[in-house]
Amino acid sequence: MELFITTTGLIRALYDEAIPVHALGTVQITRASHVEPDADGNWWADLSPQAGPVLGPFPQRSDALRAERDWLTENVLCPSQNLSLERPDLPL
């Protein structure tokens, strides 16, 4: 689990049960995306809650989850590329 900490002390991450996140302070958990199958059994990662694309189709759910995680890390969490880390009003 990667934690991204801003200069103001805000911690952002993709939810994972690897650490007890409540130990870090007040927690706000918000859905960042949706990974769902279609009628043909393909998997899609819908990143529209973050103004992102719909990725897919993927033959396996794990592939869609990996693509989802990679996109969110690169486009939402990564402090070197995203100024929204200082904007707690943006959902994640």
C-alpha cells in the first residue's frame, strides 16, 4: 500500500487492508472508480468518478483491477504529476 502525503499532512491512498488506516487519523473513504463485468464476461474499469476513462475490456477481473490501480496512482495520487493532492475537495 502506497501512501501519498502532501506538504499539509493530507494522506491519500488506494484503500487496502495492509495497514489499519484509522491509526493514521480521521479517515474519509470515497469510491474512486468501478470495476464491473459486462454481459459477455469481460471486465471494465470505469474511472469516470475521477474524470477518467473507461479502461477495458479485460478478460480477467484482476487485469481490470491492476489497470484501475495503475491509472489512479499515476493520474490521481502521484504527487509529481497531480496538483489535486492539495485539494481535499476532490473525491478519491
